[in-house]
Amino acid sequence: MVSNEITRRGLMGAAAGAAAMTILPSSVISAPGKTAPSDKLNIAGIGVGGMGFGNIRSVRSQNIVALCDVDHKCAAGAFKTFPKAKAYKDYRIMLEKQKDIDAVIIATPDHTHAVISMAAIKLGKHVFTQKPLTHDVYEARMLAVEAKKAGVITAMGIQGNSGEGHRLLNEWIWAGVIGEVRSVDAWCSLSYYPPGHAYWSSKLLRRPKETPALPDGLDWDLWIGPAPMRPYHWTYHPKTWRSWWDFGSGMMGDRGAHTLDSAFDALRLGAPSSVSATSMGLNPDTHPLAGIMTFKFPERTDPKLGKLPPVTVTWYDGLRPPRPMELEDGRMLGGREGGLVFNGSKGKIMAGVYGGSPMIIPETARKAAKYPDKTLPRVRTSHEMNWVSCCKSGELPGAHFGYSGPLTEMTVLGNVARRLDTRILWDPENLKVTNNAKANQYVKKEYRKGWSL
């Protein structure tokens, strides 16, 4: 069981104003000669051919001492940008050989997030991992537990968590600006389809049968990692691995992690009691074309907010929710690709994909509303640099694994329900689906031989 301290974030974004703290990173404490906390961190990037390249560039003011990617051709831009960084293909070799690493940024495909993050945590490294934090529920629980035990500073790559909109939503909802919130509609109208190719049979996607030559510079066995071995195909890498159950978490793990973050925090959601899924294009290999997932959360008690009512959160995947009656004609619902609507007893708040640009609807209600003072600390740097600052100060960033682990449990639990296109009842204490034994194989997946958490 994850303690209440782990599953509840006590201070929202406390790292923003914590520069005065002087708690040393664990690697500095244990290794004489390392830089002081007021100086630069030695950071390694793992998975730097895509989003990881952007993450590393965001912390380029620090010492980028190592770069690791299973595909050196794909990651060539990162190696060129940071020529002094030592280059690796296998993160295990990098972590074993290079002792000067203080912190790592991980942006590999979803199915390898947990094993890499755990390896770094157990070595006392600070860890920034892209969303979704893990590929299954069990992994998310274990990372939260082990990160706390190790005392390292962690963060998940949900940049909206460091944004102004996220804090405004918390302040408004906690102040009761729209009254009691009992339901939320959230969505991403995008779809990953077609996932790189057109192998359709009876309108359901199937695996590619041809086996193209392995590209130069790619270590396919390392790319597969703990997942079931599949012959190389470009639709898996570098194309749309997110579409495949073996490797990705679909839009639920991608945009769901971003958009549901604001609802999860503002409403102090914790674990759902049930999740229901209705999908279109369901098949055993790829995420559905579209679907609707409904999360039911029981009554909760928060140390600061008191008793909170039950909440229903509905996620529209590849779809858009019904348009609120309060939204005037000619106005866009949420952002162009998604958003969320908090339905309160006294009004509604609409926001974008990352919780950005929140506004009360309709316009007349927005103008008449009485807004609370801004009381939460603001993050004045990038999401990544906020994590760096926290590594030096010892404070926890908003998206630390004690918070983002439970958020990830929620999102990947949605994928458990959608794999079976059913309703599941959830026992968070025992990490178990209680009404469908078949579903539990997706709560904790089986790793390929030679891999472990």
C-alpha cells in the first residue's frame, strides 16, 4: 500500500520558491569531489532521439555528461549537440561505468520507462521520466515506493503540472468558485491511426508480416527490452509504437496523463473504485480507434480540504464530449486537440489539454465570478529546470513520483478496462481487479526473460 504521504501531494509546486534550501543531492553526499548543489548537475539522457532531445536541451545549462540511445542514427542530433557527452546504447552499461552521473532524464518508449527508472533510483540517481511514468499499474506503484525509500528527486514529464493554468484551477476549485464538483469531462480528439501502415483486416489492425532489414545503428533487442520479442518493423520504431499494446499506452497514457493531471490534483482523486470502457476498433494488438472511459471515485477526505464528494471522470479518447449548454455559439470547446470541463454545482470551468487557459463559462459567469488570491507557489522556469532546481534544494517538484505514480495508476488502469471493453472494480490496496480475474494479467505484466523491475 502506498501511504497517504505518497498518494497526496502536500505542497503544490513547493519547489518554485525553494532556492534557499541547501539539501545536497544523494550522489553529492556519497561521492567526494562532486559539484555543490548551487552548481551544475551531471545529467545523462536515456532515449534522446525524440522528446528526450528536447528535454535534454531544456537543461543544457547543466553538465550533460552522457547520452544513451539504442538507435544512434535516430539520436544523431543529440550526440552532435552535446559532443562532450559520452555515448552509449545500453543504459545498464552507462549506469555501471559512468560514476559521475547525478541525475537522468528518461524518454524511451513507454514499455521501458519503469525498468530504466528503477535501475537509476536504486543507484541513488535523481530521475525525470517522460509520461506516462510506466506501462502498467504495478510498475507505477513500485516506482513511487522505491523513489521515496531512496530519497531521490523525481518528476514525470507532464509540463502542464508546472503551468499557471494548473495552479489557477486548484485555487479556484479549492475556493469553491464553481461550487461542489462531482463530474469532469476530459478528452483528446486525436487518434494515432493509421499506425504507420495499412494492414487492415475486417477493419481491425493486424501485425505486419514482412521483416525489413534492421537499420544501421539500431540495437533491436535493447529496444524491445522487457516486452515480448517481435521482429523489427518500422511501424514499431521509429513510427507509432504508442499504438501497440506491447510498447505504448495509447492516447490514455499520452494525452490522458497531461489532461487528467489537473483533475487528479484539484479534486484529490486518488484511486478509482471502478473504471468502465466502451471502445471502437478493439483488437488484441493495438489500442482502439476511439473510446470512452468512465472513472468512478469514492468520497474522499483531504487534510486541508476536508470531505470531498464522489466524482465521475469521463475520458473521451479520439472523440469530443457533448458540448456544454453554457458555452456560447462560436466558441471552441477546450483546446483544438483536447481539454477538460469541471462541472460544479455553481458553474463550470473549461481548460485546455494541459490545464492551460482555464475559464469559467459562460462569459457572463466569468465576469461575475469572485476569484481567490493566488496563494500557490509558481514555477518560474521550465518543467525540466524546476526538477533540476529541486535536485539541488531537496524539495519535491509537483510531478514527483509520489504524485505522478498514482496519477499513472489511474490512466493505465483505464487501459486495463479498455483491453477487455468492460467495467472493472478496483481494489487499490491489493492492486487487484475484483470482478474480472482475466483483467489482472494487465495490472502487472510479465517481462521477457532476462528482464526484471
